[in-house]
Amino acid sequence: MISSGTTLDWRCQALQDTLQTGLPALQVQALGSVDSTSTRLLELLRQDATPRLLVAETQTQGRGRNGRVWFSAPGASLTFSLALPYAPVDWSGLSLAVGVALGEALEPLPPGQAPRLQLKWPNDLWLCDAPGHWRKLGGILIETVATGSGTRACVVGVGLNVLPRPDLQGLRDLRDLSTGHACVQEIEPTLDAPGLLWRVAPALVQALVRFETQGLEPFAAAFARRDLLRGQAVATTWAAAPTGQADGVDAHGALRVQLPGGAVVMVSSGEVSVRPLDRSSLAPEA
Ligand code: BTN
């Protein structure tokens, strides 16, 4: 079964044939509705380690980072997950590499052009309206699980807003949504959810294959170019570094944060969340 209960034309068999050039055993499936594509693939990984891409038109229990709920309206979002046995040299920085793959696929940039689509460490895609003004376009949730024979597998979950939210149209000042709302059709008005999957899935597969052997290094320059937080005043949920100024990432993808006193600390993604601040909220220099 490759599609079940769907209303959109995902062309799963053709997509599977395309993606198998990078991941030979990959199975692609589309569902009309599921609790969560990532939850379902984690369950399947307990049975076998077949690489799978699962896209769903509706998720009834979509999950975001840090235990948050991921809301998406049918047809208005792309929600999919990719599961595969995975043994990278170094896991750190994987969400950055995935973000770069999605960003470059959605908004390829000629040299010298400033990106509109930016990456908010460690795993969000945001659209920049003007310096310091962003709205969230999508997110990435990466989970890992032990498989039999001592190996690990990962599930990369991707949620991207495709259409404007009808309830928000006409509202530019989205104070009711802490992250605002941006959608892919603001970049490419003709892309629908299946078209978007066809656009990003090959780039994602290619990036995962590359990251497994080469780590973050080949993605570092592209991340730096789209790094939303660089130079921004930030607040973190880590008590040792409540506020500071973001200063790029290190070779392992940890966020460099310069504290008000001048010291620089590395913040690893884990459960720390970071948000840009108005510069006026930074503590004064010691
Ligand atoms: C975040 O920004 O918090 C990450 C959101 C990730 C959402 C995607 S949608 C497809 C996959 N299935 C889920 O339940 N979550 C991820």
C-alpha cells in the first residue's frame, strides 16, 4: 500500500523511484490521516529498520519540539517524516544540515543575494520580512531510536506551512502567535503540498547521505549564510546563559553565545530553546 485515504496526488511510486537513487531501499507512503508521521515511523522502526518516508495530509497528534503540539490544517501544510538506520560520525549538527537542505531547496540563492528564508538555530525555518522581523515557516523534529543489533535509526520530521492561514489573513501584526506565521507560497505561489514534497525530499535524502559520512562541515557555510540569530540579542532557557548575543555555531553545531560580561559559552540544542530579543532587553555590560 503506497497511498491510503488521500485527497491529493502525491505520486508516491514515482517519488519512491526518484528517492531510491539516494536511499536504495526507501519506501514512500502517503496517508490521508495519521496521529503523527514521526510517531508512526518510530513504531515501525521497532519492527524493522526499513528506510521509510511517510507523508500525511492530516495529523491528529502532530508533535513539535520540547513536547509542544504541532498544528496543521489539511492541505495548508506539508507534514512528513523520513526514517532510516543512521550511523553518522557525529550526530551533532544534524538538524542544522537538514535545515540547510530544506532552505536551499526552497530558496536557491545566487551568490551575494541575502536570503529571505532563514534558519533559526537549531531547527526552525523562518521568513524574514525586514531586519529583526521574522515569521515561522516550518520546523524540524529529529528523534533517534535504538534498533536491533546495537545500531541506531533516526526519524526526521518536517512540518512546513504551505498556505496562508485564513484566520490570519490581513493581519500583519501577529501578536496572538508568538512566532508569527509564514508560508511557502510567499516564496513560490504555485507550490502545493505535493509539489513542495517533491522539491524538498530529494534534497533531504541527499543531505542525510552526505551528513552521515561528512558531518556538518559541508553545510556550515550555507548555515552561516542563513543564520537568523547571528549578531542578535538572544534569551535562552539555560540558567547559565539567560541572555547574550548569538555569534554563529561551532564545528559541532552548538550555538556560540557571548554573555554580557564578554565570555562566550556554547549552547547545545538538547532541551534549550533560544529566542531573539529586542536589544534593549540585554543586561548592561559588566
Ligand atoms: C517544531 O518546530 O517544533 C518542529 C515541528 C515538527 C513537526 C513535524 S510535522 C511531521 C512530523 N510529525 C510530527 O508529529 N512532527 C513532525
